[in-house]
Amino acid sequence: MFFSNSTRSLASKTIVAVPATPSALLKLSLKNQVRTLSSTPPMISNPHNREFKRTIHKGSRLQYDAAPSFFPEQQQQVTSFQSRRENDDSASYTNPLVNRFLITAEVTVSKIFPAGFGWQASSILASDHLGYSSDTMAFALTTGLGDAIGVLAGHVAYFSLKKAYLEQTADSSESNSIDMERETQTGILLGTAALCSGTAWQPIVDTLQSLQLPFLQVFGGTWIGCGTAFYFGLRLGRTVLSGFFPHIHYPTFENGRTDKSLSAAIGGATGFFVGTDVGYFPGQNFLGGVVGIADGTSNLVGCGLAGSATSLGFVTAQSTLNAVYPRGRLWNDGK
């Protein structure tokens, strides 16, 4: 006797008759499984499930539709730059590259030219009046001190005059932005670094020339050696002076990177300064006809040529860095 495949539905459940054959039983079991899956979905034992579903479907699109194609810090820099440009007036906005060259020119006038001028003037003092030979440490220290005084005095004098000029032109906002206490402390830091590079210049040049190296090798070796000495002076100055002067920052990774870029440009200034010596391989000295200090040159003209040599070297090196360095990585990017 066979049972029929009949079912009847009640209010809250379904009663299924047992099929008489294995094949009928299999078909009916699969049919019930499909019906069960297509009805009410199973509950997930996650207490946060309901909140998670609301978060996903709350917006107009899924939150995790794609991975970003940029680094967050790059987007932050772009957004910050765009917001600054939108907030600035069109008349006062300055292109970052143009701003680099404006600061380069300002530094050349206020510090680089006075540094070369001061070094040459102190060398005249050391040799003609103090009787120091150029191969002595006393001579090196005297010239380094003259270099440092030139940087400090030039920096403070420049910003003092700039502040006074802005006050006369009734530009109070620009004038108030120049804090002479801060500028004086900045000049002390830069003067400390110039003391190191200015002191190192003569011993480095004497050593390289004693090896009878070609002019270009003396030029390059001085660039690297004095640039390194300047960087060492900056880091040492930050370490020591930051405890006494609030506007001098303690050494960090960030200012270490900008200090390196500035030191590279200062190295260029010291390398071009080698061109003032017209007595060493004059046929190889491509700078001799421009900044060479020949015998019989007056002291004042010689000091002017020395300042011109450092200025030319700094502008050449810094202009290259301005053109190739990424935005926000140079010392003159305001970081």
C-alpha cells in the first residue's frame, strides 16, 4: 500500500507526508530546503549587525567601493595648498616656485654677499695687520669669525631696514610680521654655521691644492667639505642654542632635511669662492675672469669680488634646487 504525496498547510507550520519511494523523498526534501532559504533570512549572532547594516546603506553608495589611488599625506598637502590658494586674494597670491626665487634673492643680499665680504675683509686683517700666515689655525679662525659676523650683521641689518621701510609705507601687517627678536636669533644660528664653514674653507683649499688636483676637483671638494661643515654647524647650533633662544628649534628630522638642502646651496657658494684665487691653475679657473682677485686689486674691490663669488655660487646652486626639488622639501618653502 502506497501513501500519496499530499501536503496541507496549517496556520503556523507545514505538514509533509512521507513519500513512499526514496526518489520522491529526495525531491520533496530539496523543495522544502529551497522554500526555507527563500523565506525569512537567518539571524546572525552579531550584536553589532543591525548598526553595521545601517552604516552600509545609510549613504548614497557603499563606503568601501574602491581603494584610494593616492597617499593620504599627498592628498593632505594638495588640499592644504588648494585651500590656501582659495583663501588668498588673487593679487597677493604668489606661486610657490616664484616664492622660492624671491627668498633666494633676499638671502643672497642679506647674508651670502656679506659672508663673502666679511671673510675677505677678515683675511686682510689676519694677514696684513695681525701677521697670521694663511696656513695657520689662527688665520682660519679669524676668517671664520669674519664670515659669521658678516652673516649675523647682514641678516639683522636687512630685516631692520625692511621693517622700518614697511612702517613708513603704512603696511602695518607686514611690518608687524617681522619680529626682530626672532630674526636676531635666526642670525645667531646662521652665523654659528657660517663660523664652521668659514673656518674650514682655507684648510680645505690648502689641502686639496697641495695635492695638485685640477681646479674642478678643488672646486668640488671645497663645495662638499664646506657644505658639510655648515650643516654640522647648524645641527650643533640647534642643539646648544635651542636651550637659550626660544626661536631656535631643537634638531628634528624635519628641520634636518631642510638644513641639508640649505647646506648644499652654501657649499656652492664656498666652491665658487675658490674662483677668486687666480694663482692656482689659471687656465682651468673658469671663474677667474669674473670674480678673480688679482695682485694689485684694492682691498675694497677684493672684498666686493669675494662677496660676488659667494653670491654667484649660492644663486647657481639654489636655483637648481628650486627647479628640481619637490614642493615642501626645501628650506625656503616656509617649513
